[in-house]
Amino acid sequence: MPSFPEDLAQAQQEWRATYHQLAQRPGRTELRRRLYRLSAHLFFHPHWQQRRPTATAWRELRTPARPADDVRERHPQ
């Protein structure tokens, strides 16, 4: 899994939290605006300057890191 800049990973976590808040309280203008700003920050982050993110890169960014123990529990050997 690639390593992402801390501010990019933090913005993704904030995006997810804001999205869930908006789902619980639809119609909140301030939450919609925050979600829009975070989306723009994520998409235009300097990390992506060399090339646009692929679907795989987005998925890896959006998938929260899991401890190694959790992975072993889901995929026993």
C-alpha cells in the first residue's frame, strides 16, 4: 500500500466524517460546503501533480489502514 502525505490522509478522514454527518443531517448547507471544499482539496492536492490518481490510488486512500492482526483474522492461513 503506498504511503500518502499526512495532510492528504487527514483530509480524506475529514471528508468521510463530514459525509457521514451530512447523511445523518441532510440539508445542512455548511456541511455541503465543507464536503465540496474537502473534495477539491483531495482532488487537486500536490501529491497528484505528476499524474492524476487512478481508481486504485483512490481506493487505497479511502480504505483506512488496518492493523496486521485484523488482516490475519479476515484471511487465515
